[in-house]
Amino acid sequence: MIKFLDLNSQYLSIKSDIDAAIKNVIEKSAYIGGEFVEQFERDFAKYIGVDHCVGVGNGTDAIEIALEALHLPSGSEVIVPANSFIASSEAVSRMGHKVVFADVSPETYTLDLVDVERKITSATRAVIAVHLYGHPCDLSGLQHLAKKYDLLIIEDCAQAHGAKYGGQRVGAIGDVATFSFYPGKNLGAYGDGGAITTNDKNLATTCRMIANHGRVAKYNHEFEGRNSRLDGLQASILMAKLPHLEAWVAKRNELAGQYVLNLEGLEGIILPIVSVNCYHAFHLFVIRTRLRDSLSSYLNDHGVQTGVHYPIALPCLKAYEGRYLPEQTPFSASTSGQLLSLPIGEHLTFSDVKKVSDLIRDFMSAA
Ligand SMILES: *Cc1c(COP(=O)(O)O)cnc(C)c1O
């Protein structure tokens, strides 16, 4: 069986560090706040290359809190890519803003800036730049638009821990950035977790206060916030994993390179590409084929697990029924039935990739 995700094999590879990290937190009863959370926030800020990191409860809260801290005027429109996980748009609606979907590029599956510019109105205040599958958005193009139309950039880095744009890590480039440490992400906790990164000290303080009941000191609440905190156990586990992230992402890149070598030129299969100036985090290795459903069953029948990200484009979800037309984001709306995520991750070997690739070649030549 070639697994899509294997959290247990990762645990076994660093078991003694993880066990010690968990024991340490329990012995010190540092469950909420405290030294492990503070140390992880420092480590992660340093890794990303920003001045501030604020741990929060999960990646969805991270987007909501970042948006709240930006104090956008009511009635603001926020541009969100039509192909993403619902958290990217959900957070915008929950903060009382209007979601405007822009299409994604057929090459990188990240925001198509021509469509972004088309969707900008006088009410547009921000863009959620999702580095989907681990491929960085065209951040310099986006910065150009942001400057021209006075927009804020929120990077959604939930799938892109370790990715780089122009030599800089994603999460250090927009006005503010958000991360998820959901267990299956490139850097995953053993439960929910998230973070906000920024170079803006005031923004970081506001985020920290929102996430902790509007306070800095114990009962000194300056406004009504909420409870969304990264806990000590998760922080300690993440700290034990962080030193391995670089190698894990490098392994993902090597495996992706092998897939490309094995599958290049195969008719009927569109492979992912890496834009110039970008270091892909390959959270997902997504191919496109009209034979998606039959290929995924074939692979499954031969012991290969696959995934689909995402089976329904955001504007086409029931959650948004009657609010958007598929024609407004045609690429996302029409290709969701063709996307297939192949297994990738540090649990795989080159021979696993060879086996998956051979199966795909066999399937396509028989099709
Ligand atoms: C996983 C994910 C999120 C949400 O993270 P949670 O920690 O599960 O709340 C947000 N955006 C994208 C693109 C994601 O993949």
C-alpha cells in the first residue's frame, strides 16, 4: 500500500524527540501559554524570517484574527481564489466582509492576477493570497496591484510551510500571513494549531490580544476578543519537528522531480510546474487529467491512495448557492473534476514514486 499520508512513520522517525517534548510540557504543566509556546513562536518567526509570530488555535482562526486586526471598513470586498479550502473564504465572511472570487492560473493553481485586477472595485480592501498546494502566489505581481489599488495582502500559507518566493520564505512578504499546523500539513501538530506572522509590531500585538480575550495582562481586558490559542503540547511538538522541516520539504521536491521525470510527455496528463523565482513546498502534487475518476480508481485498486483538492470549486459549493456564477471563475469551476493529488511526503521512497508513475503510464496507454 502506498499511503497518501503517513503520520505514524513520521512519528517513529523522530519518536524520542517527540516523546521527550510531550513529557517536558506535562512535567512543567505548561499547557496554555508559557515557555514552550513562546519558544516556538520565536523559532518559527526566525525560520520564516519575520519579527513576530503569534500562535493561535488553528489556521482558520489565524485568517479570521488577521482580518479582524486589519480593521477593514464595513462593506469591504476581499478577493479570494476560487480554488482553495473553504477556510480562505469562510474567514472573510465570518469577519463580516464580502468574498469576491478570482480565478486561479492553469499553470500554478494560484491567483490569476489578470482576473484579480478585473475583480477589483472601489470597495476592495484586501486579497487572500493562498499559496495553494505549496506553490507561492505571484507575490511581486500582487504587490504591484496592491500598491496600485491600495490593497492589503494576507498570505494564506496553510499549505506552504517552507516555500520561498524570490529567496524569501512565504509568510514574510505580505502585510500579514497565516499558517495552519493541522496534522497533515507540511508542519503538523498532534491536534489543531495555527500561527500568524508579520513584521508589523502593532498588528502582531492586536492579533495576540484578539486571540486571548482582548487582553495583555491577566484580567485587564481592553476589548472583547476570543479564545484561540496554540497550546503548550502542540507548541512543544512543533518545536521538535521544526528542525526537520527543511529536509522534509527538500524530500518532497526530490519526489516531485522524480514524478516529473517519469511522467513528462505523457499524453493526457498535465503535470505541476514551478515558476521561476519560486521554491515549491509540494504539500500536494496535483496532476490534471480528464480521466481523473477512472485513474484514481485504478490507482486505488493497485494499492495507491490519492486525494482530490478540491472536488468542488469554492463558488460552486452549497455554502455559496445562488451567490456566484461558475462563469465568473471558469478555470476553477470547470477543472475541479480533473484534479488528482498523487501521494507525496517524506514517508515515500523513489521506488514508490516509480511504482505510481508506472501505474499511471500503464493506465494511460490502455485508455
Ligand atoms: C488547512 C487550510 C486552512 C485551515 O487550516 P485549519 O488549521 O484546518 O483551520 C486554511 N487555508 C488552507 C489553504 C488550508 O489548506
